[in-house]
Amino acid sequence: METDQIHILLIVAVLAIIILILLLFTRKSEKKRLTPLAGLAFAFIIAGVGFGENRLLGYGLFGTGIILAIVDIIIKNRKDKEEK
């Protein structure tokens, strides 16, 4: 295995462990569904990992995913403030 493949495998393993921990320790009443925008952001970030060999494309996908995640956070915060 090349070092790039080992890094990708390590990143996927860490993400899987984080998801497992979150699933085990979150209460069922507190679970919130992933918004479509957050899901799209997550997909862009995973695609950035997949296309990591082409730096321009990989970094572009990462950047797009991060921007979408930030927009989703801002939208959620505004909705929470309006409800209060």
C-alpha cells in the first residue's frame, strides 16, 4: 500500500470510530436528523478525500463542503434564535 492509501484508510477509520461513539453516547430523544445541506457538505468532503490525488479537484471539493457546512450552521442558528 502506498502512503496516500494508508492516510485515506486511516481517515475513514477515524471517521467510523467518531460516528460509532456519537451513536453510542447520544440520547435517543436528543437525536437530530442531518439536514440535506449538511448531507451534501459531508458528501463533498468525502469526495474530496476520494479525489485527493488531483489536488485542485480534491481541495475544491473540500472547500465546497466546508462552505456548505458553515452555511448550514448559520441557517440553523438563525432558526434557533427565531424560535426562542
